[in-house]
Amino acid sequence: MTFNWEEILKDYSGDLTKTAMNLLFIVLVFLIARILLNSLSKVTAKVIAKAREGSDDSKSKELITTMTLLRSVSRYVIYFIALCISINILGFGSVAFNMVAAAGIGAIIISMGAQSIIGDMFAGLFIMFERQYAVGDYVKINEHEGDVTSLAMRCTYLITRTGERVIIPNGEIRTVVNYSAKNSSAVLTVPTPYEADTERLLQIIRETVADYAKEHPDTCCGEAEIVGINAFNSSSVDIMVRQPTRGREFLNVGRELRLAIKKRFDREGISIPFSQLVVHQRTE
């Protein structure tokens, strides 16, 4: 299809009423697109709110992730269709032809350097289909670690433990560690003094960890493993402890177990060793 640009320009320059009406229709098209997106946003927000109230955590995460992706995809699709309709209103071919032409222009843009954007979008689709992680999971992506707050076509959004918002293009994701995919473990290294009875210390640590697990069944699952002596350091005998936890709870459990062990050591009169330097002075 070819356009007679001279006739189109002459038509618009000679009929201001028609031009104004066409511009009004274009504004109306984008207004309808905006209303559709707002309506979709409200519907997905209700679905997400209902999913968060559900008892099945894994299904809730999948549903929330699907809704966030649906928002992202719909934004591109609806505005793309609105653009093609607007071009048709201006007299430049049919809607179907404009969509094909826009796709052709998109291919040219890709060849001119927008490959990364398309790569990010395809990576986002693969993340969704392969279910690598979902909204609400605690993950480590590349060198960034935090909670997934949103998964869009182009980017993944994280909130770190210090409250920073990290935006990662999906195409740049190389490695993913999903701590929420299954149960994790809080791994502790407890330094103990050389002069203490190690067998007694192992029993004290075993009792302390077992008591903590009984008091916190919502975060701990399974029996703790007292691995034993992990290393002989310059000033301490290091004992390793591994406590199975639910999902990302290994962070909180690790901190609280260290506090519980420290309190028990204080009651037992056991000091936690620290680095010391012995200086020998030569006398003549």
C-alpha cells in the first residue's frame, strides 16, 4: 500500500474541522486505553490482595507473579493497538496494515541497537514460564540479594535488607539463588575456648538449639545438626551448627540462635574467645 502524501496534507490543511475531529478521536482512543489499563490494574490488585490472604503460599506467589506480568504485558499491547488505530484515523492505512508496519519499524529499531530491550522482555517471559522465582521470594540475583517486589516484562524489582530498591534488567540476570524455593538452613560457626571441655560445649549447644527449635516451630523445621569441630583457629575451636528453617527464615533464626547461645554461655560461665597478641620482651 502506498500513500499519496500530497493529497493527505492538502486534505488536512483545507479542512480544519476534520483535523480537529480526528485529533479528538485520537485523544479519545488513548483515553479509552488509559481507562482499560486502570480497570485492569484494579482487577489485578483485587486478585493479588485475595491471593495474599490464601493459605497456599506457593500458589499465592504464582498468582501474584502472573498478575504483575499481566499488567506489564497489557501496557505494551494496549498502547501499541491505540497507536495503530490513531495512525489509521489520520488516514495512513488500515489498522492491520499499521500493525504490520509498526512491527517492521520495530525490527528496524532492533537492528539499530534496541536488542537489549527485546532481550530483557524475552528473558522476563522465560523467568515466568520456568518459574525461577516469584513475587515475594527472597532471592540473590547476580550480586544483589533481597525480596522480589515486582516482576515486569523488562525488569525485576528487589528490596534489599537495608531497604534499597534494586532494578535489574531481566536480560542481565546471570545467576539466581532462590532461598524461598524450599526449606533452607541457618548455618552457624560458634567459636569456643581451647581450655574448655569440648564435649560439654557440644552438649550445651545441642540443648540450646533444640530448646530454641521447640519454641519456634513456625520458623524451624526438623532437628538441628551439630556438625562438630569445623576448624582450629589461632584463638578458638570453631563448632559448626546447622538448623533447618522455613524459606528465608534462616536469616532471623541465625541471628536469634547466636543470641541464645551467647546467653547460655554467659550463664555457664563460658567466655567466647577473641584474638589476643602475646608479646615477649627480650631482656639483657
